[in-house]
Amino acid sequence: MKHNDYMMELYRGELWECQLLESILKNEGIDCFLVNAARCDYGLLVTSVQQVQLLIPEELQKQGVEVLEVFKENMKR
């Protein structure tokens, strides 16, 4: 990612969903990262009322949405 990339929210949900989707996106070569997660020495901590956001560069929106659609379809099964 370049420093001047505009980031957009692709997905918002529970930590485990966002981590799974993050792995899938990265395997597809799509840069992304999670926000709204508190980190500590033992790993991620997320309060029950807080949802995690998955952000991607705006120019990768089309590819990200395609991956997200497949992800959502698979989650219904």
C-alpha cells in the first residue's frame, strides 16, 4: 500500500469473520487491514459491543467486492 491510498471499508463484523476474510483477500493479492481491534501482548482483544472493520485501498474495491460476495455466499451454507 502507498501512503496516499484512500482506504474504504469493505466489511464490518465480528473479529473472527474479519480475520477470515482478511486471510482470503491477502491470498488473492488484495492489501487490507483491520481496525477497531485492541492489541495486547497476548493477541487481539475486542469488546462485545465493538465491531471490527476491514479496510482495503479504494482502487481495489471491485476485486474486494467480488471476493466479499463469494465469502458471504459461502457463509450462508
